[in-house]
Amino acid sequence: MVRRLPPLNALHALDAVLRHGSVKKAAQEIGVTPAAVSQHVKQLEQTLGVALLVRHPRSITLTAEGERLLQPLAKGFDQLEAAIAPLTHPGRAVSVVLSTLPSLGRAWLVPMIPELQSRFVHLGLTVRTEATLVDFDRSDVALAIRYCHAPERGLVSVRLFGETVSPVCSPQLAHTAEARRGLDALVRLPLLHDTDAARHGAPFGWDDWTSRAAISQRPALSFSDATLLLDAAEAGLGIALGRSPLVHSRLLRGRLAQPVSEQRRTARAYFAVTSRRQYRKPAIRELFDWFAGRASEWSAQFDEPSA
């Protein structure tokens, strides 16, 4: 059977343009000039006899025919890439870049890496810590752990777990008479502040837990990094507001304690997120689905206030 297909280079150029929405970005990905990409697309339109793109001075949009080609073309190239990779690099691990928040990476992801390596022996994992949201069109990140109300539309996502916030401190400080008198007495002890988390609003700032007058009586000790904040609490420097995914293992090991029982839920949650294009790749889909399969377990640990 003779395959009646246009030139592969032209289809490759169109695929890149459709994904990026830009001739310039497509040219950068392929490694040719924007003029070469435009020529490939024009030749393809002439071969097919239909217009695929509407060219504007500073952007492009898809025609109805271009929209019809978008998903099938991307899926075809993804399958072709997946089929060729084992032949061109036999035995080589599939490289995956996973993005996460620095504090969550240290407290939750790193302890899980031995399990991930055992389960996904074919994956070469790069963990990238960053506080900004990933732009999957411009980044090599395949999977991201995001902290938000809900991921943006058009992405493949699953809610992994939420969190609660509670006062935490060293076991020695938790056993002092003042710490055991309740929240009103607790805030008279040295308080540690998380300036990064406080920008998300309640209940991350101490003024969400007590009056501003009560916390302004002593000099503040503040941290922009949640891990340093908890290290300081563990060292006995004061009381911190700890987030359940970040303090869970420290509480289990007795390195931190909860001097009062009060805990509060936050409005945001942690999601595993990837692009539709990345999710079509077998290795990324398998990893994403593994995270999704563990979500109920993690939610039980972090979502609900502990007894």
C-alpha cells in the first residue's frame, strides 16, 4: 500500500507551529530559520489545497482545517518519537524533568525518590525546584507539582493533597508550662514568621491566629524559606506555623511537636500537572498515573487535621 502523505519535514514544521502558536518559536525548536518554517507550511497548504493558518502581523491563528489537524498530528509525532527512541538509544534511560516547590521537594519528594527509582527503572529523573508556574510550551519540564486553587484549563492535572496549618515547635519548648496553656499563652512565646507563605493570606500569618497587638510586643524573626523556618523551630528558636506536608515526617520522628491541638485548612492544594502533549508520551503518562494513584493516601495524611 502506498502512503499518500505530504513531506515529513513540512508536517514537522506545521506540528511545531501548531504547538507553539508561533513561527519563530517553531523555528527555534527545529533549528531552522523562520523563513524556512513558513515555506514548509506554505508548501503543505499548496499540497493539501487548504489554508491551515491565518497570518496576522504579530500572531497566527488556526483555520478550521488547522484545528482538525492539531491533535492527530501531535499524537502521530509523539508515537513516532516514542517508537524511535529505544532504537536510537538502546538501553538509555528516558529523561524526565519534574518541577516542584523547593520546600515540598525537600520534605515530601526527596524521601520518595528511592521508591520512584525502584518503580521506574527506565526513567532518568531531574528534579527542578522553582516557585514560578511552569509554561509547558516554553519549558522542558514534563511534570510539575503545583500549589494553587486549580490548574489552568487545557492541562492534564490531578489533585494530590491539600494541607492544614498548625503551630509547631521543638519538643522541649512544647513541654514548657506556657506552651501548654493554650493558644492565647502560646503567642507570648517567640514567634517565627514565614514571609513567603504569608502572601497567600490566611491562615499562614500569625495575625490570622491572634491579634496584631499580641504579636507586635517582641522583635520578629522571619524566614522566606519554609525549610529554614522549620529548622529554626526545631532548634528551639520559637513557634512556627507548620504546613502538614512539610512537618509530617518531622512530627513522626519527634523532631517537632504540636503544642496546641488547633489546626486550620488552607484554600489551596497540591496538583500533579502536565501538558496534553507530554501526557501522550508513555513514560510521562505512567509517571503521572502513579502520582494520581497515590493521591488518596497522601490526602489522608495531609488534608485532615490530625487527631
